[in-house]
Amino acid sequence: MTVIVNELEVTVAPAAPLQVAPAAKPEREPRALEPLEVLALIAQRAERDRRARAH
């Protein structure tokens, strides 16, 4: 298949059929994080990064 994009001609070979795995059913519904949970995650990430730099 040939596609023209912004005056450039691009030839694309047909791809293999797309394999789609069924989506895993989540164990629970996603929910919004509370502000303190967000701050705790930021603090955990900062601490982990600080330790990684210390080594």
C-alpha cells in the first residue's frame, strides 16, 4: 500500500494479522487516589531515587 503524507510517498508492507489477547478483568474498580496517597507515593519515589543515587 502506498500512502502520501505531506508530499512524501511511503510504501507500507501489509502487516501480519494483529493478535489481540483478551483484557484481564480487574480485581477491583479503579479509583481516584486521595491527596495524601499521592503525597505518600511521591515521597516513596523520592526516597527510592535518593537511595539509588547514594549507591
